[in-house]
Amino acid sequence: MQSSKQLFTLITSAGQLEMSLRDIDLPAPKAHEVIVRIEAAPINPSDMWPMFGPADLEKASYDKDKKQLIAPLHQGMLSRVKSRIDQTLPIGNEGAGTVVAAGEHPAAQAMLGKTVAVLSGATYAQYCCVPMQACIVHHEGITAKQAASSFVNPLTALGMVETMHMEGHTALVHTAAASALGQMLNKICVAQGVHVVNIVRNQQQADILKNIGAKYVCDSSDPEFKKHLLQAIDETGATLAFDAIGGGDLISDILTAMEKVGSKDAKGFNTYGSAANKQVYIYGGLDFSPTILNRAYGMTWGIGGWLLMRFLGKLQPERVVELHKLVANEILTTFATTFTDELNFEQAMTPTVVAQYNAKKTGEKYYINPSKN
Amino acid sequence: MQSSKQLFTLITSAGQLEMSLRDIDLPAPKAHEVIVRIEAAPINPSDMWPMFGPADLEKASYDKDKKQLIAPLHQGMLSRVKSRIDQTLPIGNEGAGTVVAAGEHPAAQAMLGKTVAVLSGATYAQYCCVPMQACIVHHEGITAKQAASSFVNPLTALGMVETMHMEGHTALVHTAAASALGQMLNKICVAQGVHVVNIVRNQQQADILKNIGAKYVCDSSDPEFKKHLLQAIDETGATLAFDAIGGGDLISDILTAMEKVGSKDAKGFNTYGSAANKQVYIYGGLDFSPTILNRAYGMTWGIGGWLLMRFLGKLQPERVVELHKLVANEILTTFATTFTDELNFEQAMTPTVVAQYNAKKTGEKYYINPSKN
């Protein structure tokens, strides 16, 4: 039995976070499973809450002998993580590497030696045992670093466009639109001839998007923002939005603009607003403050959470395979990801480094390479 | 050609509301149409906005010679009713009476002389010409007054239960639950063995519901309200709510309770909350203030508008016919409506009377009888 070093997180009932490197025994792969030697595992914004929960990371310290980062939780927050108390849990949503062992299924065997990306929830490890369906097999010559971000951002961007088609919309609005994800979304939509109304927070972000061919970019710091938004929604006919922010009144502003466009030619009472289905999905929470809805958009609107894994679960398995292939084919173009720095396990637990990657700055991205010295 | 007296509403570009009684020529019914002599047309909360828009009714006056009520709009509100400016529009969503003429279609002919309820948008009239499909044919012996409220409340209550079944929920929450509609909903659900969590605002309303057999009634004025709500949602497993209020944080409180119940046995991270679909539909707006969402309920939730007419449009026509029959069969029990007073056209335009029915007090309901002296 082979051994694997792996990062784990634990929040104790005493209110302490403990992140640590441990040795585990690697199981033999079952028929449909493969063992992947992880060579690059991104640290995504969606990894932060599992990794650290509500820990006060300014008080974090690293114990080199124990290979353990500890930090107290913020006051009164233990109840927010009730379900995980005193459980040692794996971390790392995605990553990529080489298939070094495979179960007896021919399709699993065929993956031996290949570079694959995996979605597993336990990728901050030397090795990762996953069902072969949880892999994207990459083309020859693609490195693990190039393949590392094959799932979270690419499938979210594809999933948004997929949702748009499935729910009968023809264009979409995206907030925090200059993110790596937002750029992928624009590239996908430019290729498909679908219009995206991009909402950004400053001119620099607007420029990033314009440089990759985005036609509609609205800067919310511009005093004329609402006018520009209305105009862009009018020209594109967007009735669907994906929002990464959550808090404040931006969602309400988007729905208000959609309603104005939908009702611009209305005659008579129009008591209940336009009949077009106006929908906003919240997929992130950059702003934790409450969402404020003024409800000035008639009766045909919806707001809700959107979660990649639950969305993929609704698709036909064949469609998921098609999307995986799309990602593999365009991993150096549409879905290319740029990394700021490579970290080893110990660096990932060093408080000054944690402060860097936990800042979630647009354009900064780190990954763990378990074999880095 | 026969003539019919009918109430109309007009908002002028000068910012004045004019409600008036006019004579119109009645068309001959087409093959699939019937002409109904209206004998009772309820004044529902949903009739108020079409009738009066944002008029300042404290400044209303009635001109007996012109048979016209006039009132200025509230300052700055003209843009809110842009789509209807300078158009003379009919009013009255529903009503009941006798079929006095019918098109040549045998099914239309068969309705001659019967008491029917209609949904038309022009029921504040002596006569109303409607497609036969827009009628509920009532049993012999049922009066127009008894049949007057066959659509808005009964079909909304039935539509809520229908939505619950269609979207895979097994119990539901209802706010402003002691209303006539809320009482119908409880009667339907008691009969079907479906649990309703009723949210009311005082003990008197709670008593009304308990008297008709409601098991779960939560009084939001009780300091223990949130605890009671959580308990009721836990016992019933409700994951769907219909809200008549709109503003404030009640919707968020309902979703928070649903999430607590859904995640009570969760182990591990539970980063995205329970996988159960938690949905709130807003069908009314008793509180115009903004809806405040704290989003402390994971990622699998939705909020949206719910509109009877658009919901019915999604049903199979056969199902709509079944629901109509249900209303006819139970119009004296489940769907019985009590009226406070009967008004003629002129009374309905008298400012002191308008003030009474526009107060929308729970338990007070008026109807127009065009032939009343």
C-alpha cells in the first residue's frame, strides 16, 4: 500500500482551526477508479471557506514541526460551521496530474500515463483516487499546470451559457465580469454569437474585457451606469443575469432595467409588468451584505442560488462529457488560466502566503504543487 | 344592437384620474362567446391599481351629472403609469350573472340562462361579452352573489397547491394567512391532507384559522415567532412558501428556517447548504418596502413573482377545466365568500364609499350590482 501526503482541515469544538499535512494510505483503485499524481491544484475562492471557515487568519501561526497552521475562529462563529466540528476533512476542489494507477475497467486502463484534470474535493494531496468520470483527459503535450483549472471556472462559464439556452434566454448579464471566469464567459459567447452585458467596477476592468472583444461593458462606478445598463440590456435583449456579488441593490437594478426594456412598448394597465421571464442567479458572494430588492419589476421575475455541482447534476451525462471535451480542446485558448505563483504544501500553510492568496485579488491566482521543494 | 352601462378608468397626461360610467354598444356574440348580464362583481384588492392607479383618493370628488369621479395623482407618479396614459380602459376582474345571449357553438348555446362566473377585466358593467372558456358554469340554485368570487381567490388558492405538487414540494408556508384566500387554502389542504404553515400578524387572525382546522399557525407578533416557525417547518417539511407581503425580512426568515431544517443532520463542510429546493413565491405586495435577503440559506433557493393568470397559462386546458369544476362544486363550502355590502355604480364612485373598500381590511369585501337602485 502506497502512502500519500495530504492537507486536511479541522475545526475543533473549542473554536480552533487546524490545517495540517498528514500521511494517508492510498487505497487500490476499484474497477472504475484511477489514481492521479497531483502536480498542480489551484487555490480557488471556493476553496477558502472549506479550508479556513470563519477563522481569524490574522492570528494564524504555523508550527513547522507539526506541519500545522492554527488560528482561532472569529468570536461567535462556531455555530456557523456546526456540521463540520471535530471532523478532519480533505480540501482542494480541483487539480491536475498524471494517472499512475487504474482499475481494471478498460476505459480506466486507457487513461494510464495521461494528463488529466480532476474534480474531487481532495486535490491538495500527492495522490488522489477518483472515479474515471470525474476526470477530463487532456491532449498530449498539455502540462498539469495548464490543465489545473479545467473544472471550476470553465464549467461554470459553460454552465451559464448552457442555462441560458435551456431556460429560453438569448443574451445574459454578468457581474464582477472581469474575473478569469468572466473572461472565459466572454470568449465562449463571442464564439457563439451570444451577447454578454458585462458589469465591472472600474475602467481598468472594462479595458480587460474590451481587449478580448467584449462589446457591452458597463462600469458601475460611472455616474451614468444605470443609463448604460438600460441601453445594453435594450440592445441585447438580455433577460438572464449571473451575479457573483450578492449584496446591495445591483440585482434589483438589473431586474429594473430588464423590466423597463420589456415594458417599453406596453399599452394599457401593464399592472404586472412584462411577461418575459426575468431571472438572476447568484453564484458568488463577494459582498456579504443583504440583497435589497425594490420589486419594481412586475410579477415575472426570479432570483436564486446557482451552484455548479447541482447544475451539472441536472444535465444528461452525455452532455457533461461533451462539455469536458470542449474544455480539453480549448484549454490553451478559451480556458487558459494564468498563475501568479506555485506553492508547496508548507508554503500554503504559511500565514504570510495565506494572506496573499486569501485576498482573492482579480488576476492573482496560486496553485499547489505537492512535489515542489 | 343593445346598449350597456359600464365603468371606465382614465388617467390623463395632465395627471388626473377620471373614473366614469358610460354607455357602450354591446357586440353580437361570436360563435364561441356568450353575453353575461352581470349581477355581482367583487371589488378585489387586485382591482384597485387598475381602477385608481396612484391617485390621491383623499382629494377625490364625484360629479353626479357627469357620473364621474375625479382625483389628482400623487405628485411625481405619472411616469409609473406611462403605458396607460390617455386611454379609457375597462375595469373589474371578475363577476357573475346570467347568460342572456350566446354564439352559435352548441356549448355556448347550452349556457343560455345559466348562472356563470367570468374572468374578463371588464365586469363592472351591465353586460359582459366573453369567450365561453372564460366562464365557470355554476349549479342550479347558485346565485350570482354566491358565484361572484369564483376566480381570483379560489383559483389562486388552488394554484398554490397545484404549484406545490408540480414542483415537488409536500407542504407549504403562507403569509397574511387569515385572508379569505388563506382560509380557502387551509380548507383545500385540510381536505387533501397537505400541511400549511400559516403566518399571521396577531392572535385574532390565528384564532380565525384555528377555528377552521388549521394546525400550524405562527403569529409574527409573538416574541417566540422564529422558534415557532422553525418548529412548524421542521414538523411539516415545508420547502415552498407563498407570500402576500413582499417587503421586509420575513421571506428571508422563512428561507433561513427551511435551511436550518434541511441541514439539521448535515455532516462535513455543508458549504452550500441543503440540497432541497427552497422556494418563495411573492404573489402580493401588502408591504411596499424593499425585500431584504440575508442569503444565509446556502445556494439552493429561489424567490420570484407568482401571478395567477401566467400560472394558469402554463396548465393544460383540461386541468383548468377540472379546477373550474372543483370551484363550482364547492362554491358554498371551501370557496364561500362573505360580502360586507352591495354597491351600485354610483356608490362605487362615491369618495366616502371608495375610502371604505380601498382600505382592504381583512374580512371586509364589497361587490357591485349594476341593477341595484
